[in-house]
Amino acid sequence: MFKFLTLFFFTTLIAQPQPDKPNFEGDRICGKWISSNKNLIVQIYKTGNIYRGKMVWFKSDDNSKTMEEWTDKHNPDPKLRSRKILGIDVINGVTYDANSESWENGKIYDAQTGHYWSAVAKLDKNGVLKVVGYWHFKFIGKTMIFNRVQ
């Protein structure tokens, strides 16, 4: 009887779905990052297994408005054109790929044009974050360079 109960207990334990292990390697991207030209700070955070990047600070050449007053006026969805730019997710749906040590399959939003681009990100050996926004082909995309703020 004891053997039966032990077997039943372990079989039940093994059959239960196991929670996802935290992806500590992928979490290296989390934190605040400032663009190389010092006009944008993005905070990368994780929800589930997806990484997102929220615009938390930006500097505009147009001083007619404060940072908090700028709206997403170029958004292709007319309902979103009145939302504030500050605080929107500009990087969405990125997942970590351990084989390539990069964050793949995401989208990056350019609030200046209202366009979404495919996105991939990678940390170089010096801890610099390189985010490539591209359309169809990564090798002809535009790379943005970010340094960690915190």
C-alpha cells in the first residue's frame, strides 16, 4: 500500500504543469536605457515571457510643448492620436532566444512617423544594447544604440 501511495504521489506531482522558470538570461535587457544621441530613455520590462519598452523620457527639438503635452498624432489608428507619447510602449512582443542570445520577433514603434517596424535586440560584449528596426530584412534595418541608465 505504501508503494502504491508513493507511486501515486510522485506520478501526480510529475503530471502537474510546472510554472515557467524565470528567464534570468533574458532579463538582462530589463532596466532603463538611454539612446546614444541622448534624446530618448526607454524602460524595458517583462510581462510573462514578453519584453516591452516604455518611453519614459524624450527630448524634442521643438520646444513649443513640454514632454508631457506631446501626443501620438501620427498614429495610424485615429482613436490613438490623442494619447500622450510619454509612457507608451515603443517596443512590443520581444522574446528572448537563448540560441542567438538576442531578443527577437518584436515590433518597434516610431512615434515621429506612426510606423511599426519589426525589431530585434542584442547586447554586445560591452553591455551596449543594439536595437534594429527593419522591414523584412534585418541587414538593411536601422540600428539604435542604447546605454544602460540603471
